[in-house]
Amino acid sequence: MYECPHVAGLPHPEPDPLSDTCPECLAVGSHPVQLRLCLECGHVGCCDSSPFRHASGHAKETGHPVMRSFELGDNWRWCYEDGSIV
């Protein structure tokens, strides 16, 4: 697996989720397709298959590149900056 340089700086333990769904989707009346958890601050956002791509927007706006799936049974992580599973 790829050794992402951004993973080493993540907080341990990982942050608690700030919500149980994508608050930006709720605000605009959209339905998130799948959820992603920012591993730096706990923001929950929708994936890039959702119309508004709030998780990747959060990464771009905040500089928080690493997230993990927030779907039950998933535990994979993704780095938006490197474009790779980490």
C-alpha cells in the first residue's frame, strides 16, 4: 500500500464525527450518496458521486487531505492530495 506522507500527521485517536450525515447536503436539500469522515477534524461530507462533492470540497478548502469512508463496514482511507488509497 502507498505510504502517504499526510497520514503521519493525523491525530490519534481519530476525531469524533461532527455529525451523522453531510450537513451541507441537508442545508441544500440534497441526499448524500456515501459519506466520508475527515481524519483531521471530524467533518462528515458526501462523496464525489454525490451532486455537490462536499467531502472533496472540504479537503480543498481546509487543506485536510485524508479521509476515511464513513459507511458501515468500510475502513479504507483516501488522500485527496495524492489521489490514492492510503
